[in-house]
Amino acid sequence: MKCSVLPRHALRSCRNSLSKVRPLQGPYGHRLVRLVDSIVPTVLRVGGYRFFFFSNEREEPVHIHVEQGERYAKFWVEPISLARNSGFRSGELRELHRLIDTHRRLFSEKWNEHFSR
């Protein structure tokens, strides 16, 4: 499944279904996990948050998506600023900002590595 070909309103459910994929038992399980990671690479999991980006976002400046349960946010990495929020409260956004500041170098390195910049 490739999320980039879906209409915008379906993108959220696609992202949720991909994040819940677990390795299958048997010889093909690892291939499935690698495919999912190549579409929506997870960079970091900390404090219940998943930090990731989409493989079709090469043309945008470096940024990171964050999700926890049904909540979602997008932050620009340099300088750190909130681009989009759905469900996180202001205190949680401050915590996310702090985590992004702490791991900013990792996010930039993984972005550049993934997009071969």
C-alpha cells in the first residue's frame, strides 16, 4: 500500500494502518516490515510518541511528524516550529518541542540519509 496515491482525507487512516503493521510469521514477514518502513520511516519512539516522516516529502524542508494514539502533529525542524496539530494540548506541544530540540540532529541526519541529500 502506498499512502501518497490516496486522497488527503484517506491519508490519516492509511498512516494509522501502516503504523499498526506487525511482522508476519514466516519467511515473508521481514519484507513486509521493510516495505512499510521505506514508506513511513520511523525515526524515534520515546515517551509513547512516534516520530516519523513520509517518503514522498522530499521537496519539503526537513520536518518530523509525531503521533500518539489518535493525536498527530507536524513540526519543521530548522527552526523548530509547529506546522500542524490535531489533538495535542499546549503542554504536550511544549514537550514535543523539547524532544524535537533534543533530537534535532538525529532527525536531520535520518532525513538526509533517507533522501540522499
